[in-house]
Amino acid sequence: MALAAEAFNGGLFQPALDFFNLFLSHSMTLDSQQICFGLSPQLDQQSLSCFLQLAGRQEFADFLSQRLSEQEIQAFVDFFTGILKRNLSEEEYHRLFLQDEHHHHPVEKG
């Protein structure tokens, strides 16, 4: 994909890529046919968002979880929780990932 990105970024297709990115930036969500990585940071972010939404659908999550080995499950959980820990605050983790709006730590009495 890096070669494709080099061919588009700054090259002959840059005007088309700029138009495509502008088109996507207007609150349009990608569908699965538009997922593409390696052309621009903005498109990568939009594609990853769509990819995560597709992966998070209940039917797919249930299906895939039945196919994974214990080692694959552990590797996935370790990888994904590592990303969450590096990129989310504790408040964001509870609010956005766990959807726990009322999470708070009890104040320790000393």
C-alpha cells in the first residue's frame, strides 16, 4: 500500500485525492466499499473508524469470537487494551469504551 500512497500523494492523482478527502470530510461516513488505508492520514482515520464499527457488530463479534483460539483471543485483548491504555485517559476509557458515564473512584480516607 505504501507504493499506492506514493503514487497518489503529491503525484498526478493528488487533485483527485484532495477532492476525495474534501468530499469525505463533510460528515459522510464510509461504507465498507470505501475503506482504504495508506493514501492520507484523514482517510486512514475514517477507514479505521468504519472498520472498527464493522468489527463491533454483534453478529460478527459473536461469530469471530467462536472461531478464535485461546491464544488468538489473548493476543487480541492484549494488543487492543494496550492501544486503549496508550491513547485514552481513564475517564475516556470509561465514558467512550465502557459507556459508563457515572464512573468515579471512591475517595480514600486516610
